[in-house]
Amino acid sequence: MTTDTDALLTRFLTALSPLAPTAVWAHGSLAGGDYQEGRSDLDLIAVLDTPPTLRTVRRIVALHRNLRAEPLAAGLHCTYLTPETAADPQRPHPTWAHGGLTRRPVTPVTRRELHAFGRVLRGRPPAGLLPTVTDRELAEFVVRDQKEFWRPNVGTARLWRRDVWVDLGLLTYARAAVTLREGRLITKREALDALPGLGAPVEVVADIERRRYGRPGEPDEEWLARRGELARAYLGPAIDGLVETYG
């Protein structure tokens, strides 16, 4: 980990101390070894002793707003849960993400990541605080996510002119395919490496790799449109096949 990331996490944990969290964990790329400073998000979970009151939520909002001057702070996302509310994978919890407070569940994928390779930043480890995820629960969630979220959005062409949709759409599909086939989670780097073997268009895979791990060039409108159509033409049938096989 590099200096700006260290500094941000140190300041975040210091600011969080008055709330006396039972634990703070990292998941995603920071825990999985695929973290790219300035490109990857910092995905965190904070476990509080009791459900946040309105006063606590206001303190959480102020805490994150006070971090805004820190480099990389825009990518720091944190979900706040308690041991009593942790069992339900569909229950939404207060979450700071993309500059505002929302509510999100801690999905079976995140839960499996935390148990498999989560990084403990403070306090207790996930074991004993966060229920484990069975292989069946993980597979059912992965299929449902592809079927109910990604597949309908393949039909909305304007979304796929954006880097984030192309990147996450293809990488999430590759991760889902490997999880369902092999029963394990993989990083985004591993997903990128798996995409050619899954039949993904090589031009789009190269574009994702260049932007995530190399030097991105200036976007070209013609290429953005073509890239979006290539991604959609690939993902539609690919997701349909995955759902038919595993759903």
C-alpha cells in the first residue's frame, strides 16, 4: 500500500474512534491484492455495537465530509452494520459511497470475500461477527445479480458508453462465471485474464486493461459507441447462457 492510501485510512480510523467500532474490515481489491491507487475504490465495513441513531448517522456523515480534502477520499466507501443486523444478507445498512449516504446490503459476495481474505483494519475478525455464506447462497446470488440487474441493463445503450459500465459489466460477468464453475472468488485482474477464454471481444478487453493497468488515452466518441455495442452484443447472450446453465 502506498502513502496516500495509508494516510487516508489512518485518518479515517482516527475519526471513527469516537464511535468505538467493534471492527473495521476491508474487502474488494484492497483486501484481495488487486488494489490500484487512484483507480480502485477503498471498500470498507465498520461494525458498531448498536444500530446507528440519527445522531450517530449525522456523525458518520460529518466524518466523511471532513475527509474530502484527502487524496483518494472520493473512493472511500464504508458500510455500517451491527452484530444484530449482520445476519440478513438482504438488509440494507447505512453506507457512505460516492459522496453521500445511502443504504446497501452486505451481499453474499462481500461476505464471502470477508471470510476468505478480508483485511482486518481494527478490532475483531469477521468470524463470529458475520455469518458465513454457503456455496448455494453464493451461487444463487451471483445468478440473480446477472439475471435481474445486469441483463436488463444490457438493453440500455447509453449506459455502455461509460467506462464504469463496460468495466464492471464484463468483469462482473467473468467473476460470476468462474465462481459458478469453480466455486471460488477471483479478483478483477483474474477476471480480466479470464475474459478472452470466455469469448469476450479482444478489443474491449484490451481497452479495459489499458485503462485499469496502463495509460488511458483520450476517449474517442466513435470508439466509445463501438465499444458499447461490442460489450452489449457479447454480454446479452453470455448472461443468457449463464442463467440457463446455472439458474
